[in-house]
Amino acid sequence: MTKDTLPMTRVEFIALCAMLFATIAFSIDAMLPALPTIAEELSPGRQNTETLIVMSFVLGMGIGTFFTGPLSDRFGRKPVLISGAALYILCAFIGYKSQTLEWLLAARLFQGMGAAGPRIVTLAIVRDLFSGRDMARIMSFVMLVFILVPAAAPLMGQMIIDLSSWRGIFVAFIIFALISVLWIGIRLPEPLAVDQRRPFSIAKLMAGLREMWSIPAVRTSILVQSLIMGILFALIGTVQLVYDQTYDRAADFPYWFAGIALASGSASILNAKLVMKLGMRFLVTAAVAGKAISSVIMLMCMTIPDMQTQFYAFAFWQFTVFFSIGLTIGNLNALAMEPLGHMAGTAASVMGALATIFGVILAAPIGLAFDGTPLPLVLSIGLLALIGFLLMLHMRRIEARSTITA
């Protein structure tokens, strides 16, 4: 199947890919309003354990990501998507029934593994059908929904909690996944022809990793993605605590989060328009530089004694972080995938797994370091953004030398 024989409009294709990607955002952000309640019920007296509910899901997603791409290269895209959804639904049910934090964390870990299917195989499907800046444009619209879903997810999570309890959120996960599976089964033909499939083996996976790591642009893209993921996971895992414990705005959190997510979603629209003119590297470099600068400004704002003014500054800083992510993740994916069309599934898996696992490794200590103020979060994100900026400059220097040598 090619983009010309795709039996659905481009709008429907983007909507389907966006919903598959949205599985991740919904699975993480709908939980945020429930974190204090879950911690109080399942782990009373254990400080900051609620951040682990987010991190365990993300870690499972990173682990599962290693295998979903190669398996989709071997067996096709649809079987892996459907199998991942089945694991996701089963673990959502276990999470619903959990009576201890340990059981809940285990359920979230394996639920994250199931969510790796929609995340990675969707990216491989886009690469099957599109390439270059056209692919980046498609990914921009997909990432727009990835940004917009968090706007509604905390509000939906809060509504579910008000109507039932935090366990009702896991029922919503099951319903969401079932809708995605039905849409895939009815409307999406298998995009990977049998003669294009690759045998699965650990040796081939390692060979693919070595090939990817040997390409400077791919290697640097993975490193920068790891930093961006660390920033995203640290912010998502900690932001509810900041609203609650620092600024006493827990009740308002879903609404502020929704407004900021909606506003920052405009970054993906802007990226779709600018990427064809300015290029992916320029936009990523500018975005991480802006993120570092905004963090320095936020550190200065933390010296303001008036807590209401300081809160508004924090909310604006939160917006700048989400906005910059809309200018980076899709472009970094496209940059790394461009020379890897012959191994799209494996490349998407390895790239996504490394970025996610390294992102969790960076984010978990930041969440556990929360001390009742935004200082650890803002300082850490500023540092990660600065490192990302330096890596992007390094990528440009390497490519410039390659051009001169050629």
C-alpha cells in the first residue's frame, strides 16, 4: 500500500494516527488529578510516590518500544497494534482491581508496554507512506492532537473521579483502546507488504542499533529526544504537586492544564507551516534555546515574594515548555527516520525506546527531588534544554563538515 492507494482521506489517516498517539497522552494525563487520592489510599505517608505512577507507565512504554517495531517489521503493522491494545486493556483491568501501590505500579508498567504498539507502529506506518518534509508535516498534525489530548485528559479524569472514583479512569482506558482497535480493524489495510517484511532476531535488532548509532544525525536526534522526553516526563510528573503544594491551586489544576495545553497546541500548527521553509534542524535548535532562556527567566521570577504573581509566571513558563515540545518531537522523529526508511519499524522502536528510557532516567530523580517549590523542576529543565541546544549546534557543525568534505 502507498499513500496514493490509501483507502481513506488524508484527514482520516491523520485522525487515526492521532488517536493512536493519543493513547499515550490520555493514559498519562488523565491520571494526574487522581495522583494525590491514589497516594493517600494506596501509599499513605510515603512522600512523592505518586510520581512513580506516571514513571512506571512511561518506563514500560520504553521497554516495549524495543520490540514492537521489529515485531511489526516481521508480522505486519496491524497484528502488533492489536496485540498491544489487548495487553493494554488487560493491564487497565488489573489497575482497576489493584489494592496496593505495588500492584498498581506493575499494572501500569505492563500497560505502558502495551501502549508502545500504538506509539511506535503508528510512526512506522507514517514512514511507510510518507517521507521527508511531507512526513514532518503529517507528524506535525499528529503531534497537534498529542498536545491537545492532555488539555482534555485531566478534566476528563477529574470528571470520572467525581462521578465514580480514580478506578473509573481505568475503565475509560479500556473504552478508548477498544475504539482504536475497531477503527484499525475496519478502516486500515495492512500497510506493510509481505515481501517487505524483515525477520525478527535480537542479532538484527543489535545490528540495527549499531547502524543507527553510526549515523551522526540519527545519534544526535536520539540524544536530544532523550532530553526532551526527560523534560516532558519531569514536568508532567511534578506539575500537579507544584499546583497543589506550592500554590494551593489543586482544584484549579485541570483547568489551567487544559488552557495551557490548548494554547501550546498552536506550536504544532506553526511547525507545520514553518518546517517547509526553515527546516527541521533550525526549528529544533531555536525551540530548545528558547526553553533554556525561559527557564532562566522563571528562576528569576521565583524571587518574587507575591505568590500569585509567581504562580502566573510559573503557568507561563509551563506554556513555553509545552510549546517548545510541539516544535521538537515531530521534527526530531523525522530527522532520525529520514535515512532509515529501509528499517522503519526497527528504527522507530530503537529510537523511541532509547529516548523514553533515558527520559525516565532523567525525569524520575527530578520528580523525587520535589521539595515543595518549583526550583528542582525549573532548574533541571533549564539544564536539560541547554544540553539539547549544544547538541543541536554540534549536529549542524558535523553536517557542515560533511558537506565541505563531499
